[in-house]
Amino acid sequence: MTSEMDHPFVILPEEQAPEGAAHCELCELAKQRTRVIWGEGNPRASMMMILDNPGAREDRQGNEFLCGTRETLQLGMREAGIDTNDVYVSYLLKCRPVRAYNKPEARAACSPHLQLQLLQKQPLVLFGFGNIVAEAVFPDKENASVKELRGSWYEFQGIPISFTYHPLAVRRRPNLLRFFVEDLKALKEKWEEIQHGRR
């Protein structure tokens, strides 16, 4: 029997979007998308990760494949000892953009979807990837960048949150991998500490 470590990268199952969100037409991405991607991974996981938007899940022939973002994320998780079953991945935008769009308008339109997920799922801990997520979570913070925020914990809607670099930034700049893994290890420690405190 092969273990997950023999095949470290997996295509996380997609959670179906609620009826209202699946047909959302509040921004122009509705005309670009193939479908709404509500989230991926274990929908009951207490560790929620937030990326800016979904990447491609299928190639041009319609076959499932792992995009660079998801592969790098899972590489970091494996190095940090985080099991994919303990994680739910969500997005600021629930649609994959395929061409230019009005970013502030799309983020504002999609924000209630993320708020709904947080209310429904009540995760113990949140983890954001990249400056776009940091700016969306803390729009009033002067330096809402990963460089400024990583290494510390904050609160978002009463839930502890921290940040690290976007997986694509790590792919482009391999020197960031060490920090990426360090931050994911800190996430695991925080998550275990909160779980332990609840027992």
C-alpha cells in the first residue's frame, strides 16, 4: 500500500458552492468563469487557508491537473508536517480570472462569500498567502504586506490569522521557500496550541 508521502501532491476535492453563490453575477468574472470554485480540501477542517483566487484545475483537454500554486503549497505543507486532510483552502475570489477585470469591484462583490464561509465553518485558525490577501483582510493597515505581517499573529473576525508569501512568489524566488516552510510550521504550532487549549 502506498502512503501519501510516495505521492505527496494530491488534487484536493472541491466543495460545491451553495446555490446562491454558484450562480453569482455580482461582478464581471461571472462572464469569464467556467464555474464558481467555493473551496477545496476538507470542508470540516479547522485550519483555513486563503489564496487570492483559484488556479486552473483542468488542462485544455479537461483532465484534472495540479497547477503551480497548489503544487508549491502542498510542497510547503509537506515540509512543515501539515496533512492535507487538516486543511480547507478558500479564496478571496471564487472564480478563476482568465483576462483583465476590475479587481476592487470583484473583491468587494466576493467578500460576502468569504464572510459566509467563516461564519459557517468557524475555523480555529486562518492563514493568508500573498499581499493581495493581506490587503483585503486589513484594508486600513498602512503596511499590509506579507513582509511586514509574517511571523506574527493578528485577528480577523475574532479568528487568529497570520500570513506568508504567495506560492507563485516562492516558485519564482526559491530563496523564499525557507521562510514559506518556517511560516507554515508556525501555523501548525498555533493550530495545535489552540486545539490543545480546547481539550
